[in-house]
Amino acid sequence: MPRIVGGSAKGRLIKSPPGEVRPATARARKALFDYLAQALPGATVLDLYCGSGGLGLEALSRGAAEAWFVDCSAQSIQTARMNARTLKLDDRAHFTQQDTIQFLQRLKAKPIGPFSLIFAAPPYRIAEPERILETIATAEAVAPNGAVCLEYSRHTPHPASDLFHLNRRRIYGETVIEVWGSYQD
């Protein structure tokens, strides 16, 4: 069972929804969040393909102001909501059951965003990191100086983007974790 690796909920276990959910390893999450440490206090976070909510909950535990959790699975949203409640982070958490790409395409019409940090860890079988970056950019979902953190299989082609610049790329076994920064005008 995965656990929160830092912040106010450090060491607390979180549950995973049944089915095809692949939480990032504790080692990978710790490395990512140590890298993002300066960006977390007061951040607004979007956790796409949230699964258990582990990435957004880790961000809240480490000082993010609020987080939105999006997944098309009712079980994932229910699990993420339960985990937020168990960790006593639910007062800063918002949940939406919806297809991630559709959520992003409709984001401009919503009174939320742009976000300081966006996490996108789609199931490996549907991972399209380049399309995800493009849709995030089109939706103007990232704040200036914000970042997009992508997680995908090392067997998936590396995305290219002229909309973001690659700040960091690490491989943990079968998993690639990248941090992309937004360009400023």
C-alpha cells in the first residue's frame, strides 16, 4: 500500500482503487517532490488521472494551497476523496469525475486555474504525453512559471513540445517522470 513520503501526512498510508492503478514508487515520488520543494508552498495543483490521489495529496501534505483531482473512474474519485478525508486534507481538495482531456478542453469556461503544478500520470496503455502537454497548453492550464509533471512508460515515445521546456527527466525502472516548465512571454 502506498504512503505519503513527506509533509504533514508523512508516513500515512493511502488506499488504491481496484483495477489498473499504478502508483508512483515511494522513491520516485520522494525524488520528484524534493525537486519541486520550492514550488509547493501555496501552490494550486491539478492531479489528472488521479487514481488514489497520491500525487495531489503529497502536494497538499507538503504545503500546496489546494488541489483538484480529476479521473474518469468513479472508484478512483471515491478513493481519492476517502484518502483526502483520512489524511485530513479534504478541506483543500476538489474532485471531478470526468475524462481528463474533456476536463482540460472545458477548463477555460470554469472559474479555476491556471495551476502552479499539474500532475499527469495516465494508465500506460493510454499514455499520450505529447497530446497531454498540447491539451494542457491549449487550455492555458499552467500558470506562468508553472510546471507539468508527466509520468509514463519508458516504452512510450518521448514527447516533443515547443510549448514547454523540459526541466528534468528521470527513469525509475519502467517509469519515466518528467517536469516540463511553461515558457513566459
